[in-house]
Amino acid sequence: MIPRSFSLAAQKLTLTQSAITKKIQRLENNLGVDLFDRSKRPIDLTKEGAVLMHQAKLAREALGREAASVSYTHLRAHETR
């Protein structure tokens, strides 16, 4: 489950809320979009934030598959020597 407050996220990541806020603001500035609707409590993702979250999950899954493939290929190469 994803924390729905910067304070909870900070606790989970063992960072300060200020550090989390600054990192998110930097990311938002770099992307040129708001990722969170801060007018609601608990906070919620904006449409853009939801798209980024979805794409990040897909990328993480793809990296996991590639890492497994590389590991398998590496092991197979050593078996044939």
C-alpha cells in the first residue's frame, strides 16, 4: 500500500517530511506537472501522477524480467564451459 501522506512516506523511507516534500517538488518542477493534489486530505495523485505511477510500475516489472533473464543467461553460459 502506498502512503497517502508525505509524513507517512517519510516514516516508511526513514527520511524527514521536508526531504520528501523537496524531492517531490523537484520532480514536479523537472516534469512540469503536479503529481499530487495537495488540496485533499489524504493527498491523492493527479491524473499525471497516476500515469507516472503506472509507467514506473511497468518499468520496474520490465527491469525485473530483464534482470532475471540476464541472470539465467549468465548461468547458462557458465554451464556450457
